[in-house]
Amino acid sequence: MKEFFKFTLATITGLILTGIVIFIISIITIFSIVSSSDTETIVRKNTVMMLNLNGTLVERTQDDLSTMLAGLISSDAEVFGLDDIVASIKKAKENDDIKAIYINARQFSASYASLQAIRNELITFKESGKPVIAYSDNYTQGMYYLASVADKVLLNPQGMLTWHGIAATPLFYKGLLDKLGIDMQVFKVGTYKSAVEPFISNEMSPANREQITEYIGSIWNQLITEVSASRNISKDSLNLLADKMMMFHPADFSIQSGMIDTLIYQNDVRNYLKSSIGLDKDARMPILSIGDMKNVKKNVPKDKSGNIVAVYYAVGEIVDQESSSSEQCIVGTKVIRDLKKLKEDENVKAVVLRVNSPGGSAFASEQIWHAVKELKSEKPVIVSMSDYAASGGYYISCIADTIVAEPTTLTGSIGVFGLIPNIEGLTNKLGLSMDVVKTNEYADFGVMMRPLNHGEKNLMQSYVNRIYGLFVDRCAEGRNMSTEAIEKIAEGRVWTGEMALELGLVDVLGGVQTALDIAVQKADIENYTICTYPAKEDFLSSLFNKANGNYVKSEILKSQFGGFYNDLKLLHDMENRSQIQTRLPFELNIK
């Protein structure tokens, strides 16, 4: 027995010491990464920039605890910033020592609007006369759409190309809620306001099916139009190929169809790249990653005018207050403070508000709308829409001087809804009951252990109607349209940027650079410096501000549950969400 305890104690001690050693090594590794992040990258002759697209694309990386944790938890969870990729492609175009861009297309999670922005920047890069070469073992549809812009598209001889069209597959919770004994009491305005449907139905409504059919059709038309132009394949042929489910055909079929130029193994790609830029097989060809390119100096002289054009990033769900979650959010109170500072800064001559949001709290959206209006009274405000700028995301955008959107941006969704759970059925199953003593008729309003009565329902619906009327009025003022005109295209309906342009909800199609060009023109300045806001949170600040159990837990769950993480988070956070929402469906599962 004595030997047993001795062995057990030694094992426990060993495990503890091993954990401590691993923790110390991890901290040293993280601090090494942080300390080396500002080292300037030297570009050598005959360099190729590589877009190694394997991971997740976000609007803007933070270089904080979230990014570090993602890297430690999963080696395949690299997080890329759209801003970093676009800036890197621009630098590659300007630098004479960078001879080509190599796209290594892998498993990359990104919306089509963001892929469209990268693709357009690659088209601009090609104007320099430098080639773009793309390779993949297995092209996803999104990655092929991006890669199709390349001069040569390469595929592994045993690889596959996914090309099947676009589908939307919303998830419905009503059956689960019924089993639990939870009744979701819904109040909304807008025939097409479908965010509430998962809670009250098991399938899409006819109106929702109609709008989804139209906007995914618009996105698909964008894809096949651009691929058709790049690959010289007709749109009809691309649709026929999609119906053949190309991923199940041999790689040779991709050559015959014109989708792929060459079948080649990855080991031979380096020599192919050398040949494409006129180098011998034995010649030296340095490769620079996105991380390397972030620290390459721009080939432009430093501006001394003092003029600033601000790019303010409003990314994520619109919320009333900050949480401990790792998810990026647009916190109403913080955005208001930031915009006030930009308004009062005399050096800031114009502001580009970069919006990537499905919406959220109606109250926070209204407060931000007012802050944008105040900012606009002092200097030009141009909105640049990313993947989403819908519902609350459109609310905070509509007052800008000019609205710029990608053709595949999802926007509009001008509608309002409220959700109040009734868990009476659940509490009955658990053997719980409730009684009440109150001084006034509505003193116990909002108690979830009973359904709302008739008077409460009328009050709630009246409140939602009033918020919707205010939303419509804000859009009418911002777009200089009548409320009647806005109401015809509102009703919670989602539009793509391409469709919104025809309806007058946006002014111009394009990306951040288009918005910057307009901002500079409206500010009437020649020399300026572009500054981004809010300031990125560094690793140490993030460590002290957010290094708690909930934060780490969310990163682990995200890596384990993948696409189902957002659905789990939705149900988990239901109690803390604002009851009145202006937002898209909680998860638009488009693939």
C-alpha cells in the first residue's frame, strides 16, 4: 500500500510539473510572437507573396487573446483580417521585388462579399503585369470563385473541385422548445422579418422563401458572371456544370470543362511558380506570407499635411453593453464615445464607417444613428458595407452622406421584432409553480413563468410598431426618400447590394477603397493619412481584460462545434439579449 501511494503521488506531481512546463512554454511562445510582430520584413529579389488561405476570415484581426488562443487550441484555426489581406495585395503590386501572388486555396471560412473584395483587389494587382497563380488539393466553391481570377488555376490530379450553386439552410428550434415546454412569444413588424421564424415554426414562411430565393439568386448570378468573365466559360455552361456536382467527377473533367488549367502535385508547384516568373529551377525564390507582408513598408512617402481620413470599423452584433465573450460586438456606448472623438478631432477631415453587422439591439442602433448624424454635421461620413449591413446594421448606416456596398453584401432588412419566452410548460414539467402579489396591473410584466395577458401583448406590439415607425423615419431621412417609398422596400426584407442599388438603399457598388476615394473627394483634400479606429487591443490589454473562464471556454467551444457554435451561443445568450431587436435571422446558413 505504501508503494501504491508513493507511485500515485509521484504521478500526480509529474502531471502538475508537466502542466506548469507546458504553460510556461506557451507563455514564452506567445510573448515571442508578440515581440517579433513589429519586426520589419525585408523583401528580396524574385519574391512571391503567398495567400495561404486556411482558417477563418474576419473583418479585422485584433492581435489579442482571441487570436492567440485560436492558434494554441487548433493549428488550423488561423484568423486572417480582410484589411490585412487587401493591404498586402496592394503592397505586392507596388513592390518591384514581388513578382507574383500564389493562392494556396484550402479550407477557408469567408462570406462571398469578403471574397469578392479580395478578388477585386487581385484584379487590380494583375494590372501591374504580374501573374496570379492558384493551387488547391480540393477547391471549395468559395475558394474556386476567388481562384478563378488567377492567370492559371492548378489542381491536384487526385483532387476535386466543388461547384454546386448556393443553398440557404436555416435551423429551426421550435421542436426543441416544444419538448422543453417553452413558448416563444413573438412581436414583429415586417412580413419578411424572418429572424423569429426558427422559434415559432418548423419551416420557412412563403415570404421568407421568396426573399431567400431572390437574394441567393442574386449572389449566385454575381459568382457565375465573374467566373464566366475570368474563365471565358458561358454562364449557361457554369450552371450546367453546377448541376453535374463536379466534386464527384475525376479531376480530368475539370480540365475538359475549362474550370482548371493544369493538374499538378503540390510538390511541383514551386518549380511551376519559378517558371511563371522566368526563374530556373535552381534559382532562389523567397516566399512571403500575409504575416510577413503586414510588416513590409509601403512604397509611399509619409504624409506631412496632418489631414486624417478615419476608417472606423463597426463589426459584429449591435449590443447595449460589452460582454466577456470573444465575439466582436458593436457596443453602443463605446461607438458613441468614439464617434464623438472623431467629430471633435480637427485633424480628421472625413470618416469611412466600415459596417459588418447583422444588427441587434434596437435601442443601441438608434443611439449610434444619432451619433453618426452628429458626426455628419461636421465632416463627410461614407459607409462601406462588408458582408452584412442589415437591419440594425442598415439603421446605423442610412444617415451617411454616401453608402457603398459590395454587390453580394446582404443589407436592408428594415424591420423590428421582440421575443419574450414563456417557460410555464417547462416549470410545470419540473414541478415548479409561481404565485404573485402586486400593487399594480402590470407590476409583474415580463415574468417568464407565465404567458403575457391580452393587455400586455397589446402594449408590446404597440411598442414594436413604434420602433418600426421610427426605423422607417430614420431611413427616409437618411436616404432623402418618403416614408411611403421606404415602407414599400422595408417589411424586414433582405436585399443584396446589387438589388439595394436599384432600390436606392445604397449609392455605389464597391469596397473600402471606393468609399475612401469618395470621402477624400467630399473632404476636398489632396494629402492625407489613413488611420483606422478603434485602436486594436494589444495582447497584454486583452489578457488582463478578458482572460477569464468564459472567454477561454467560448474559444474552445468554437473550435469543437464549428458551424453549430453560433446556434448554441444563441440559445445560451437568449436571456441577456435585448428584447427588441433589429437584426437579420440569427444565423444565415448560406453555402
